[in-house]
Amino acid sequence: MKRSLPVLIFVLHACTALLAQTPVPEPAALIATRTAFMRQVMAESQLLTQQYERALAKVETEVATAGDYEEARAIRQRREQLQALYAGTVSSLATPLPLTQARMMGSAQASGEMLGGWRSNGSGAEWQNFRLMPGSYHLEFEANMSDAPVAGSIYASPKFLPQQKALFEFDEVTLLGTAAENHRTFEITRSTDETTFTTVRVGQLTFTRNPVTLRFTAADGYPANIIRIRNLRLVPVTDTTDTAPPALSQTSSTTAMQLASTALKDAIDTARKAASARYLDELNDLAVSKPALQGQIDAEIRRMQRLGDQKAGRSGINAITTTGGSFSGFEDISDARLADEEPLSGERFKVEYEGRTLMVRLLWIDCAPLEENEPGVKRFAKHFNIEEADVPAVGRAAREFTASYLRNKPLRLLIRPDPDKDGTMAALLFLPNVGLYQNVLVNHGLAAVVEPARQQQHNAMERAFLSTLSAIENTARKRRPAPGAWALSADTHGGKQP
């Protein structure tokens, strides 16, 4: 016994040392939390890195064009290092939509990492106040669709027979309603067997707020199918639209071509400007000799000025404003900016342009007042069939929407020459790749279309814009879930429209 004691002590010490060297398994919750944190950090740093890499690409092109090939090569190497840093990490940067955080709706059920139970229309999952970095994403998930074990007979209703395709919807749900760009309808097709999952990609979706509320629902009921969905995630969209800079070996020929193109363009612009100047001089001389034609001459001078702006490359709606003088008499302002101060309302705000500050009122729409005692509350409440007490909340939402939507964007305005009594200018507002901003407010249920008085004469172009606004409002009124003020309407909740 005495001899075995040292051996026992040695064994105990050895076991203790072995246990000390063996890492204790970490809890699954801790691993999941750390993984989510690292994924968020990587996503944020990748977006910044991509912006930096694109800026370097532009600098590389400029340096190569200037003939500094060594500097261009060094910039190229740095870009390649940045690209390699995140090579193959797009999937790892995805933001998962965990079922443990989702609220189930209808017959939908969550079992572990699997989402199923699509027996009724509207069943699904909703993630409320989900934290997501603003940006563009694709919705991705894996799906399997098979027949239920007991299929209906040939006499059963078609609804209770297995379907080959299932229709689903994904939405961003906000107080402002579902943005058109963040509402997606898509199909899931029948799988070859019960074990094969197919990856489905939906998008592109752009989120501008944090947090957001997201909803994944079935557009119909599928009681005769078993549809299983797993691994729901939002994958950042990688920007692949940038044009790669020219190869260094082709820089000399590219530079010569650019110089020749620039020289030709300058020569054409010089000739055009000279011809336009002579024509404007002739118009001014004609105005002196023929005063009765002053109105037509002024319209022609404005048309020539707008044509010159178009040739100079001003973006926006030149094609609209120069066709037959459709908006003759409007002042055409390009590249204006929203003033720093808060807008007065969704459709009244100040813009800054070439050192001037203009108070602007958007034509043909009316946003809700911000206070219950302001004029227009009754009119707005009647238009949307909502309670007067709800009108200020809609007005504040519209003001906030305008402030965030227009901030730091180039604005194009067509301004009527006759201001209101307080100096406010009535205008049509356009944004690049968006179009008429009035349409956006109406589409979100944040503005009512105001038809002008019948005695006012409008040309065909104005009537076309008004017709489009009315059509957008009718569509927004019928959309479900209803956007903006329509979501509060008695008509939406079973009442009768006045």
C-alpha cells in the first residue's frame, strides 16, 4: 500500500495536468454570439474596404494616364491585396435571420433551424426591430418542397392537392409602408426528393434604416405539401459594376486615343457654341424689330439655353423639358441640394442652388400638417378616411422621410415663374434613377394628390404627370399591407370610404 501511494499521487498529478491542458468546450450560445459579432465586424470593414479599393481604382487610372507607371503599379498591387483580403468571404458575411428571434404567424412553425407549416395564406415569420447595417442585400435560403404523406383524392378541391410551385413574399415592414424596392414575390419549386434542398436567392433589397422589421410569408396556403425552409440569411451585394482600369501595357495607345477624343469634342463644342451665340444674337435683334413676337422669341431663347445645358452633359429630364417646349415658362434648375435646416413638411422645404436659398412647394400633392390645429387636417383626414388625431403622425413621418430621402442628393427642379404670396416656389422635383419625387411620396401613402382647379389650362405633358400620380395613388390605396396613411384608413379595416 505504501509503494502504491506514490504511484497514485503521480497518476493524480498526471490527470490534473492533462485536464488543465485539455480545453473546456465552450457553450454553443457563446460561440454563436462570437460568430455573429465577428461577422458584423467583417461586414462593416468590407464595405469600407470596397469603397477604398474603388477610390484607388480611379486614382490608378488617372496616374496611368499621366504616365507615372511605377506609381500606378504600386496602386494596383495595393488593390490586389485588398481584394485578396476578402476573397471568398461573401457567404460568411451574410447576416442570418435566426428563427429564435422570429415571431410566428398563422400556421407557420419553427423546429430547430427549420421553418415549416405553410397550411394557410399569410403564414410566416416576422423579425421585429432587427438590427441590420443599411445597405443592399440579397435574401438567400435553402428550401425543400415535397408532397404530404396523405394526398387528396381526385375529388378533392385543387387547393388540397399537392402543388408543383409555392408562392412566397418577403417585405420590409415600416410605419411608412412597404417600399416598392423591398417587396419581393418569388416561387419555390417542387424538389426531386425529400432530402434535396435548393438554394434560393431573392433581391436586390436596399435598407436605409436600422433597425428594420422583416416579414417572410406564404402568399397562399399549401396544406398538401411539406415545405421546409432553412438557413435564412441576408447577403451583402458586392459591387461589380466598376470598370477595371486599362492595362499598363496599353496605356500609351489609350492616352493617345483619349487626347484625340478630347480634341475632337472640344472642336465640336467650340463650333456649336459659336453657332448658338450667332443664333441668339439674331433672336435678340428680331425681338427689337418685332416686339409683337417677344413671347415666342423668349420661349425659343429658353429652348436654346436648355439645349446647351443638355449638350454640356447635365443629367436629369432634359429630354422632357426640350420636347416641343412642353414646360416652357418653367425655370430649370439642376444639381440643387436640400438645405441643412429641417423641412417644414413633406412637400415644403428649402433648397440651395448657386448661393441662393429657395423655399419650394411640390406641385399637385399635399402632405399632412404636423399639428392638430393647423389648416388642412380635416381635408387630409377626409382624403384618407382616417381619424383627425392620426393626421399629425403621418405629417411627421412624411417630413422625416423627405429629410432622409433627399439629403445629399442632386435635385433637379422645374420651377414655375410665379411664386406664392409668401415667396414659395411651386415645383416639380426629379432625382437621378428615381424620377418625379411626388410619385415617391404618393406611393408611400405620405401625400394626397391634389387636382388643380379646372379653369387652369395644362398642356399634354402636365396632364400626363397628373394622370400618373392619380394611378400611383389608386395602386397604393389597394396595396396590402397598406402604406402610410392608407394603413390607418377605415376602408383598410373594413369601414366605408366616404
